[in-house]
Amino acid sequence: MEGILLLSGMAGLLTGLGLWESRRLRRDRNRVPIRIHVNGTRGKSSVTRLIAAGLRAGGYHTCAKTTGTLPRFICPDGSEEPIPRAGRANIREQVAALRLAAEYEAEAVVLECMAVNPLLQSVCELDIVRATHGVITNARPDHLDVMGPTAADVTRALAGSIPVRGTFFTAERALMPLLREAARDRRSALVAVEESDVARISARVMAGFAYVEHPENVALALAVCGCLGIDEGTALDGMWRATPDPGAMTRHEIVENGKRLTFINAFAANDPQSTDQNWRQMVAAAGQATRIAVVNCREDRPDRTQQMAELCQRWSDLHYVLLLGTGTDLFVRHAKSLGFPMSRVLRGEGQPAAVVEQLAVVTARAALVMGVGNIAGAGIDLVEYFRGRSLGIWSLSDALPRTEVA
């Protein structure tokens, strides 16, 4: 598609926003009257998709762009195309996304913030998107090497994407004072999604999703759609029909050598707080099954590898850890220093089929296998293998506490 190729072409050609580029960006931006900028530690891609789906259902000609597991541009008819990248992700993609939305004559565009560096998060908002509506899903300790070292520092970094004189939505509560102060500084109206709003998202609502969505994400997306005049029923109908992000949490069951393996794809929720919540929710419903964490490591994310080792040490109900990816030696060293038994650490060997066979060997009759850490590379390969052999794909909403957030 010519327009989609524009995304990668623009990102490669622009080496800086000079005068001509700035004028063109301003023209393209002004052609899209509703601009929604979604940021946060967890759930950005999901909330971006939910908001866009709700707006489409409400009659808005809407484009969206996600940068989560796999970067995608979502067209006004709900179809989507991959965004090709010649190299590493670059925030100039947002310039190209705005241009493409203008070419589609979109009334609204929903953009997931793609920057991690605090300065670039602010640049994305103040110099590129200039959102009418800003969203921060939550603020949790992640990317501490760039945004840290504390959760408060992460929150201040995320606050760089709050719009100026716009409307700002958030479901973060613990660090709300920092976000309220930032919203006040930028003269944006604050809409806080409270616990009572999340509690209103019923079991029936959550059962409408074909994957594991979280009530807090739904409540946040509904607040944005409601602000734009879309009733809850219409917005939800669109959200239920939307394509989930490739990193959405799903469950797949297979039988390997006569043993039932239930695989939970939780790779994308990779900060320690979210991972811990996911594990505890899944284990509560696992019964007597063998419990295995598959940790996909990345050599360029040493802090996350150490965090996963620390979590595994805390999980007294964990039977085995199977390691995938790069930088696994760091996990082993750190886990060993914490006293984690090395007899319970397995090294994933070969292609996904061989990894699944390893899982079956240490399983008694049935196993709960949860993927954590990172989804890139070996993680997504394993997800695709389980999906391809799955006996069925179910929403886990019936098994999850309604007010828990992963």
C-alpha cells in the first residue's frame, strides 16, 4: 500500500524538522481535528486500539498507529498494515502517521507514544502530535535505566506527553499527584478513571473480548469515547469487534506426549509489577498443575532480566524456569546469587517444537506455562507455535478477578 510505505519512507528521509517539514507537519496536523496521544507503562497498544475501535463504531473516520509488539497502522475501515522499518524505531514515524491520517481525511487519529527517553516523549507531544486529548494508562517501574531510577521519575517522564490546553485522561492512582500537577502546569483538564469506574466494568462486558483485556483499560477507553459523545454501548460494540494487539494476553492449550500444556502469553506485560500480578492471577486458577515460567531474555535489557530473576525467586509456587533469548547467563548468575535452585532452571534449546518437548518432560500430568520478560524474537515464535497447535483460544476473563489489572 502506497500510503503505508510512506510511513517508512518519511521516517528514513527526514533527518530533522526543518522549516519546510515543520510547515507541512503543521498543515497535516491541522487537517486531523481530533488527535489522541496514548502513553503509559502498560496497556498503551491495547488502549490505543480500544479507543480507535470505539470511535469508529461511533461514526468517526479514525486512523490509529500502535508501536507495541509489532508496529501497525490501522486504517479507517479497521484494516491494518505493518509499518516497515529499515532500522531502529524513530519518532519521525509519528510525523508520517499524521500525514497518512490527513491523506485519509481522518476526523480522529489515535497514536501510541513510541518514545522512551523522557526528552523525546515531550518532543513527540509538544513538537509533533500536539494532542487534543492525552492518555496515560499507568506509571510503573520499567525502563528504569532511561526513565528511572524511581517510579516517580517514570511518572514525570510519561507526563511529558500530556497535552497543552487539552483534555488528559489517566487510570493511574498511586502517583496521581504528580500527574495532576503536570496537567495543571499544561493547563489541561484532568479526567481521572477511579476504582469505582473500573468496578462498573462487569463480567458480561469482559466476556465480550476474545482475549484477555483488563477492566482498567476498558474503563479508560470508554472515558475517552464518552468525552467525544459516543455512548457506552456503541463504543463497547466496536471494542469487542476490534483486532487485538499481537502482544495481547491469550491462553492456548495443547497436548504434548499425552500431557496438557496451558500456555499463557504474558510476554508483553514485562514490568515486574504487571508480571507479578499476572502470575498470581494465573496460579490461583491452576490447581495442581506443574507451574513453569518461560523467561525470554534480551541482552539489551539487563535490568529487566534481573527483575525477572528476582520475581522467580519470590514465587514459592513456581516449579521450573525455562530460559529463552539472549543474555540468559545474567539471569542464571543473578538467580544463583539470590539462592534460586539451579536444578529448576532449564535452558530452552532449538526451535519452539523442541522447547515444548522440554516443557512436557518436566510436566507431571498438566502444566501452567506462562511466558514473561519480552515477546520479541523467541517469545513471539513460541506464541505462534502454541497458537498454531492450540485446541482452542479462550478469553480468561471468567477466571480473572474483575478489578485486577495486569
